[in-house]
Amino acid sequence: MILKSFKIFFCLLITILSFTTLKCEEKIDIWKNTTKDKNKNEISIKKENENKIDFEKILKSSDKKTIVENDIINEEQEIQIFGIYDPAEYNFSLNMWSSTRAEDVRASIKRIKKINLSKTSNEILENILLSFSYPPIGMQEKEFVKLKVDWLIENNRSDLIEMFLKQNKEFEGKKKAVQYLVDENIANADLKAGCDKIEFIDTTIKDSYLEKFKIYCLVFNKKKSQAQLLLDLLREQQQSDNFFDDKINFLLGISNKTTDKINEENLLNFYLSSITIKDFSYTPSKKTKKEIWKYLNAANLINLEDLSDKNKIKDLEQAANAGQVDEQLIFNIYKQIPFSLSNLINAKNLYQTYEGLEARSLIYQKYLLSEDASSKVEYLFILEDLFKKDNLSKVFKKKLSDNLKEVDLKKIPKKYLEEIDRRVLSDEELNIGKVKYNDKILHQSKIIKFYIEKEEEKKIQKDIDKIFRKISKNKKYFYSAKDLALVDALSKDGFKIPQTFKRDELVKKYIVPKNLLQLIEKKQNAFLALKIVEIIGEDEPYQLDPETIYFVTNLLNEMGLIEIRNKILISALPQRV
């Protein structure tokens, strides 16, 4: 019995000691790169600030996916994160996608790609996609980083690609990103800048094309011995070819002859052809690659001596419409196509008897010869229709806008004024105008200086009290959806709103879509922001109806996405002149 009791006592003692050890285990701060107990799925942490992440330290810490929920760390599979921006800059976190399904993200991105996004929409999308974060549920890191890189390339964001390469050393698609930078600089005929990018061609990239470019850059920078050494190494690895060897040997002075064959296999080969062939001449066609078109244009290698070759001119028009050739080149050609004096005089009656190219040329010349403002506008509208007819609208869009801006509106019939206003590209894209404050309207008042001019809070609170007193005296004043959007933002930011403002009554007028409210409940903040990009689409926020502005900013308030909300408020609320 004694022995049995001792055994029981001993087992109990061991149990108590084990439990005490577990209770006394030291808490771990996840932002410090300390040794973690890998066998534990949950570790209690102590946070100094729940809403702030030390981003530099988290990136230097473990590669394990860390999901932080209610002060609990869950360590899952090994995973890397990629991006440019600290997610906290835009009120996100590393787990901004962790509650969102991959298929939902894919579907949204697919829809967005079909929209010609406005400047603000693009900026928001950039903030979302390029913030460091873990991937959505069901999406591998390779696919997630590919989505980011593809977006950068599709949107021609060379500046951001460089930032991405500097902040992310190894990732799926790195070779593709570097090659894009290389080709972009060649296409712009800026080899000096292109050769500066060879720093990104490191040991993690195994690609003969990029190695060849590196060799050419050594030649370009007059480091011939190094170029020869790398070329010999490339040959040993059987990664070179006869064409490249021939061109480099010629540039190094090893041989005094080179093939006159123009190689279009890739942009580097085409470039080497253009700089090594005496009296280089090349006629592009529909099959010519986009990057080659761009290089020809940048290097001023497009010469069209035979104006009778209509097919070549049409190819140039198509290239200009695709953004591969400067539009002005097309209009310079139009000016050179010969017409009789009689045809020019009667252009308005005769242009329909010509095919598209000749008709556009005739009307353009007639436009240039016209002095009457009304006639000029009429010919510009005819030209617009002719470009639309042949699906070449992009060639003329900016030209039309620029020429209409030069027209003296005082000399134009009223029937044209609205049409002109609709066609002139808004200067807002460059400069949305100076803010004009109007204290008679709440959302246009100097209260919004808090968002536009970063006015100090004490001054804004005084303005709030003053302007609300002023407005309350106006019994006919109607609180709009924009007013409500401003008040909600101010309240969210800690300002005191006068009790005279009956928010609850006003809110009843506006309905926030349930599907979007559900995203808040599910804490899908990044996906909500993505949906807002879809909603804004090709419009700038100031072009949205007031109700949309309200429910969009309301959602962003609820989700705590203050930076994006402010971006929308600054565009949507003020009166500008």
C-alpha cells in the first residue's frame, strides 16, 4: 500500500512540475528574430502596439508563414513574401489576403484587366498588389508573385520593376522581369541606361539572352578583355551562337567583316544588326514585333520614301494605334500625300470617294489649310469619324484634343460647344485644378483642409463647430451624400461632430451593398479594396455619383483603410477651378 501510494504521489508530482514548466515558459515577441519552439502551433505574444508592425524586422525573421490572430501566432508552411511596400503604409497587414480565396482574387483581377482604369484606380490597385503579404487561400507563392510581376510588365512600370528587383532577391519570374527592363531600354534606344541594369543579372539567373546582353554592355563600356572572357565562357557552356559571336567579334575588332543579315529573333539581335550593318535599312510589317517597332521609332530608323506604298503606311498606322510608333509620324505622312488643288478645294464633298488612308490625308490637309474656326472643328470631327471607321481611334485621340484646345470658342457655333467639351481630354489628368473652398457647402468647406493641406486638428475642430453653426441657421440646407461621407471620415478620425447633425436619419437614405458588407465581416480588407477598384473603374472619384462616394468611403472607414479613403475624398469632395 505504501509503495502504491508513493507511486501515485510521484506521478502527481511529475504532472504538477510539467504543468508549471509550461505555464512559466517565456513569452516571445514575434518581431524579434528569436529562436522559436517549432513544435508549438500557438505562442502567446506581448505587443507594444497592436496596430503597428515593425516591418523591417518581420522580413528578416523566419520564412514560416505567420498568421497573427488575437495575439496568437500560428506557424504553418514555409513561405516567402514578395512586394515593394510596407502594408502598414496603406493600413494593411501581412495577412491582408489570408481570409480570401484564390479563385475570388483571380476572378476580380480578370475583370479589372478588361477595364481602362483611371489614375486613382491604378494607384489603389498598385498599393494593394505590391504590398508585402502572404498569398490568398489556395494560391501558391509562385502564382502570387507571378501575378505581381505580370501586372508590372503589362502596365509598363519599369520604375517599380527596378524597386521590386532591389527588394526581392530571388523569386519566380525574376528572369522575365530583368529581360523586360533590358528590352525596354533597348527599345527606347537608351543602351547606357540599359547597361546600368546588368546589376540585376546575378548568379540566381541562368539565361543566355541576358548573359549576351551583359557581354555587349562590357563592349559598350569599352571593357573588351572582360567581354572576351565572358564570351569564351558562354561558348564553353554552348550558350552562344554564330550570329552573336560574329557581331561581338566585329565590335571587338577581332574581325573586320560581319553578316549583313538582319536578325529579328529577339530585340538584342535586331539592335546588333542595326549598329553593325552599313547603311542599315529595314521596312517593318504587320508581323514586326512590338518592341522592334518601338526601337525603330526611338532610334529614328523609320524612313518611308515611297509614299505610294499604301500597305506600309497602313502598317505604320496600326503600329501608331498600338502605341508602338509616335502618332506625329502618321500626320507627317498625311501632309506629304499629293492631291490636286481642285480636290483640296472640294475635300468636303470628295473625301467619301477615297479609301480610308487617302480620305484621312485629304481631310487633314484641308484642316491645315482652313482658317475659319468653325470649319476647322468640322474637319476635326470628320477626321475623328474616319479614324473610328478603321479602328484607329487611339492615333487621333490626343491629336483631336490638342487641336480643339487651340480653337477660339468665341467663334464656334453653340451646337459644337458641348461636343468639343466632351472630346477635349481633361487637364485633370495632369492638374486637377486649384481647390476653391466654399463654407456654404459642408463638403466643400475649409474643413477639408485637414485632408488636402494637412491642417492641424485644433484649427479643423474650430472650423467644424463654426461651419456647422452657420449651416444649421440655413433651414433650407440639404445634407448631401458627400456631406455624410465627410462627416463619417471626420468622426472616424477623432473629431467631435455637433449633436445638431442627425446622422442616423440621413444614413437611412443610403444603402451599402450587402455583398461588400460581408467582406468586412470576414475581414477581407485587401479583397474589399480590390472590389472598390472595380467600382471606381475608369472614373476618377470626383466623377462618381454622391451615393457611390458615400458607400465606398463608408466601407473603407469600417475596414480602417484610411489612406485609400483619403485618396478618394481628396478627389471627390472639393470644388476645383
